[in-house]
Amino acid sequence: MDKVKIERINFLARKAKAEGLSEAEKAEQKALRDEYRAEFRRSLIEQLDSIEFVDIRRDGKES
């Protein structure tokens, strides 16, 4: 997700806390948050899939 979209998410969050959002802004905020979460999940799954487990015995040799 690009920096502009993240800044927009943060702007909408601050505005929601300070004065509230219009229905259009609420919809935009939800769409941006959904996109952010989907990208986060994709990235996390990619990282977890790249982990390689190695079983090392007590004597330091791989089994």
C-alpha cells in the first residue's frame, strides 16, 4: 500500500475522532482499511511461508 493511502487512513482516523465523518468518508475509510488489512495479511503469509524450519540435535548436527 502506498504512502498516500496510509496518510489518508490516518487523516480520516484523526478527523473521525475530532469531528466525525460523513457517510462517504466512512465508506472510504472502510475501503482503505480493508485494503490495508488484505495487504498486511498477504505480506504476513508470504513471510511465514518463507520460514524454513531446521531440526538440530543436541550435538549440533542437523538430523
